[in-house]
Amino acid sequence: MSYLRFDKTLMTNLAESLPKEVLRSNRSGAYSCTTIVDCNTRKYHGLLVVPVPELDDENHVLLSSLDATVIQHGAEFNLGLHKYRGDNFSPRGHKYIREFDSLQVPTTIYRVGGVVLKREQMFQHFENRIIIRYSLLDAHSQTTLRLQPFLAFRSVREFTHENDKVNRDYQLVQNGIKTCMYEGYPDLYMQCNKENKFVFRPDWYRGLEYPKEQERGYASDEDLYVPGYFEFTIGKGESVVFAAGLEEVDVNKLAELADYELNVRTPRDNFYNTLVNSAHQFFVHRENEDYVLAGYPWFKCRARDMFISLPGLTLTNNEVKKFEDVMVTAEKAIREFMAGQPLSIGVTEIEHPDVLLWAIWCIQQYSNIVSMEKCEEKYGHLLWDIMEWLRNGNHPNLQVKENGLIYSEGRDKAITWMNSSANGKPIVPRTGYIVEFNALWYNALRFCTELCKHVKNEHFTEVLESAADQCENSFAPMFYNEYGYLCDYCVDGYRNYDVRPNMVFAVALDYSPLDKKQQKSVLDYCTKELSTPKGLRSLSPKSRGYNPMYVGPQVQRDYAYHQGTAWPWLAGFYMEACLNVYNVRRLSYVDRLLVGYEEELFYHCIGTIPELFDGNPPFHGRGAISFAMNVSGIMRIVKLLDKYNDA
């Protein structure tokens, strides 16, 4: 039995099945995403969603969906499902589903009378091609299969509607056609590994509706173009492979290609393997560069997210080379930024003042897991250059003050991970001495000091050790307040007393500027006021402005984004802090916390962790359907628990 399996009872109940999404990617920036009943509910959904760099830097939906129709004795049974205006669903093919599982690839079993049909969907690695294999498991008479493609050819940020500009021309290729709806787009090749008849019957399907967009306060309907359909007979025990991509494929190799793509997947047969499978989807290899996407379906590569995510996505699974490959690209971006050059690398937000501190933390994890010797060999020069660049005041928005702490200006522009804005201004204007910036700075100073000692660089060791001592002496007087937790930021004599999770880093990082009593007090505050089964709240319910429900139109969601919502990646650091302070006495507690994240693999987007959760029960998943920092954070804790249990 598959770990991620859903039976007929759930699949035929749209209230249960429609909210569950499934995501596949090709590791080159393209993806396939829909619901487990193959009914698109977002404008970001589609079977083939690819970047089109000739047009812009967004992804584009080319093939929106593919309806399969089983034909026996002249009777047609359409297995597709679409939502139209007025809460109308058609053709309601979900009623034929008997089970769905995602052990290796999304697999659906349909039963229509005596016909049992299996559908397996996979995205070819490093190619913009979706592959769907139909296998007739049982049939008592001649069976015909009809495949009807729904085309969009539009950005994920937009909708398509019926128009007279569409190009209806097509050309026959081997066992299929190629077509392109609009100038500037690439040709879409749709082929089968079996001879078939393509019937040209162009039409628009009007008024499809996407409820997830309605929930978010956006426009929600579009029209899709159907050029016709492919039709062929299929015998009992026979499999036919359909492929849609940007290049023509040798149809004689499609069956072999489908087998290969099926077998190279990490089986999603337990909690950790499912997370590993999810982790792999964030990696993008493009033109000799390697990136980590912040999440799906709308995020690109963001510098802070990349450095926070990278160790958990790679090192926990012994994928050291993948870590090193991404760091090659990341180092180019870092050095271009420090040199004041325009970035030639597709990494965004590298200018934020804490990004280089997270880069040091990221390299520190490599040192912890691989070795200090290898770390110094590969990243020693980069570390020294970053530290000298920061210490000399070269960062445009990070200053090392006389008290040894670092200071950043965030009144007019959001500079921390709490980055929501309204009317051009940060909703949470964190500025001055920011607590996690300084926790990261202290950790960086101590880590680089140890690395200098290891290579016997006495001069740099003395300089960094002195700076670390000064930072440590100033940290607690600046942030630790009379109630026993850390102020979120301090500026011009003002101390912000909001109880926020950013203080947890001063306990979770390898080097803490707090003594043991202070660490315990800070951690206890996080436990009492911020901890939930789905992550740390971004603000305590006791603090003013608490807004835990991430719902409604964009402005409403922006104001809730960091005012009480719960974030799993923060829980990763929280659980690490628990083990730092309480050691083995908190193993069972941390183990119980992980149960909440394993449960989440069966909801929202199956097999992965969404961006955030409501801060109040029932802690519904919200935002991006798959978020790299969350998957990474949970993977790190799973492995950390294994380490404690093996000790």
C-alpha cells in the first residue's frame, strides 16, 4: 500500500479531494500542478507550465489539462473534470476514480463498467515535457481512448479568453501534431507512442472558474482552446504513452522513457523519503547554473531562502555535490554584489542586510556535516572576504557599531524575512538593532574565529575573537528585557516588546550570545506564546495587532502575513533550540511536534509543506503550496533526531 494513497470514498467527494493538490517539476524551472482529481483550481495550475524567456521571466501555462474519454459500444465516458461558473462541474469524471496514489508518480485508477484504466503522470527530468501513460488493466470488449487537450498559452499571472487572434494551424508530426496559439511562444508537440487519428475540431470552452483565485480576491475565470482530439484503440494489458513538450520526441522511445522516469523517483513510502522527493523539486539547473526556488507555484530564487534552505535540502540526505553546485552559483552572485556589479545570476534580494549572514550560516552547516577541513578548502576565502567586507562597512545597509552590534535601516523598506508591505511601506517596520541579525552576526564571528584557529591564522583569529566578545557583551543588555525574553528590535532608545519568533535564533544557532538561564527563559516564552502544531507564530496572541488568519483579498492577507500566522521553518529552529537547551530530555517532545508536519503531507499539496498556516485552530495551510524553507527545516530536524537517537 502506498504511503500517499486515497481511495474512492475520498476521491469522489469533491469537498475532500478538490483542495488536495499535486506538484511535479523537471528541475529546470518547469512544472506540472493540478488537484488529485485533475480539476484545475488556480491560474497557476496546468499539465505543462514552462518558462518562456523570450517573452518574460514568468512561467507560462501551455497545456492546461488533458481529458481522457473511454469509448465502448459507441458509449462515451469522459474522465475529465472542470469547474465552470455557477459552481457547475463537468464532465464529472471523478465519479469513475477508484483510487489515487503517489508512491513514485501521481497514479489514478479509473473504473468504467468493465473497463479499468490506470493513468500515470511524470515530468521528464531537465526537459520541458510531460509524460502520461495510460494502461488498460481490464476490459471485456473493444475499447477506444480519446485524448482532448485544453490549451492556454498564457502567463501564470494572467488568463486567456476567446479571441480571434489565436492561430489554429497545426502540423502533423510522428503520431501527433505540433501547434502554437500565439506568436512568440514555442511550438507545443503532442505525440503518442501508438498510431492514432487526430480529429481537428477547434473550439473554445468558456467560463472555466478557479476557486482558489476567488478565495484570494482575484479574477477567476477564463476560456480554454481545444484544437481537437487524438483517438486510438487500446487492448487489455496494453499501455499507451502520451507526451507534450517543446521539442519533437522519438515516439519509439516513449515507453522506455516513461519506464526510466518512473523508476528514478525516490519512492514516497515514508515521512522522510517524501520530504526528500519534495526537496528535489526546488532545484533548478539552467545554463550551467544551479538554483533553489523559494517555493511553488509563484516564487523564484530568493537569496535568503536559498541559504536557509540549502543545507536541509541537500546535506541531510548526503547530497554534498548538489550543495556545492548551488554554492558555485551563489558565490558568483555574492561576489558580484560585493563588487557593486549588476547581477548576472538569477538570484533576487541579495541586497538585504542579513543575506550574507545566512550565507555564512549555510557554509557553517557544511562544515558541521562534511568537515572543517573541506569547508576551509572550498569556502575559506569566501568567508574571509565576506567578513572583511561587512566589518569594513561596505554593505549599503549594514553597519557595525562601536558596541559591536550591527545596525540596519528598515523604516522605509522591508529588509527582514518579515517583508510584507502596504502602500510602499513595510507593515512590520523592523529597524535599527534587529534581534536575529545580531544573533546571526555573533554566530558568524564565533564560527569564523574557530575556522581561523583551525588554519592557525592568528591575526584574523584575534580580530574576530575580539569582535565576538564585544558583540556578546552588548547583546543581552540591548535585547534581553525584564520579562525574560528578547525585544524584537531596538532603535534610538526605543525597544520593541512584541513577542515574535525572531528571538529563537539566539538560542538555536551553534553559538549563542546568551547564558544558559537566558536561553531557557527565551525558549520558554517561544513555547508558551508562539508554538503551534504547524510552526511558530509570527506574533504572540497577547501582542497588539495579532491577526492569525491568512484569508481574504491581497491587502487583508498582507496585514496578516507576519502578524500571527505560523511558519514551519521557524519551528525547525525552535526544535533545534529545544535540543540545545534541554538535550535528550526534549526528544519525545520534538518527536511529537513532527507528527503535525507528517499529517500535513496528506493535505493541501500532498507530499510537501505549504508556505504558512493560520495561527489559530484548525491551523489551515495557506500561501504557496510548497515552500523550500519549510521542507528543509523539517528535514534537518528529522536527521537531528536520528543523530540524538543513535548517540
